[in-house]
Amino acid sequence: MSGSQRSRSAPTVWGGLPPGSTVLVDTAPWIYLLQDHPDFAPRFAGLFEAAEAGTLRLALTPITLAEVLSGPHKAGQTALAARYEQALTQFEWVNLSPAIANLAAQLRARYGLKLPDALQLAAALDIGAAALVTHDRDFSKVEGLPVLYGA
């Protein structure tokens, strides 16, 4: 059997990722899930189903939490913000460190990313994530880490 035949038969889960992979999930997919967005939530449903089944591990940063909670707080819906925060606590947290900040500065300079996006990418690289999952096309020029945009 050739190498390409073996790789095609290797088990994969959402996004073609190997089972057991950890992925860093950017803000938009979380918002789509939490708000059950009719157009975009289905694009990421398999990601969250794979996590629920234990075949993928999802990670997020405090940046994501802040961005997710901004909408409910802006609308004065503190109870909703608390529910969202509780829902996100079951996933792996990547705390921002000086090393991540330094890498983010380099990535921002290299790719022209906004600071929050550069921090997300740096966090994904820091934890050795198999991919970064996002809906943000600003990551389209990134090399060295798969960026998955949903099905």
C-alpha cells in the first residue's frame, strides 16, 4: 500500500483532523454555536460534536471569552453572559503568557493581523494545536498551521 493510500484510510474527524487532536477555536465559531446561528452554526456543528464525543479537544483563550461575553453584556443580559461563560469553562484554556505575546508580535508583523488574531494564532502555536478553527479570513495568509473555516 502506498503512503497516499494509507493516509486516505487513516481515521479522521471534523476537518480531516486525526482523532485526539487539540484545536484552538477562535471566537466566531463559539458565538455561532451559542447563538445557534441558522447559517453558520451548521458549518461548525461537526467540530463541537467531535469534542462532545471525545475525538477532538477544543481550546480557547481569554480573548475568546471576552469577545463572546461582549454581546450579552452590551445588551444588558448578564444572566446570558454567565451561561455562556459556564458553557465555555468545560474546554481547555490557554492563558496568555509573555512568550505568547512575543510570538503574537512577530506574527502580527509578519501577517498584518489584528492584535487579537495574532494572539489567537500565537496561542494555537504555543500549545501545538493541530489547527486553528475560525471564520475570519484574516488568517488566509498564515503558514505553518492549518486554518479551518468550517464545513
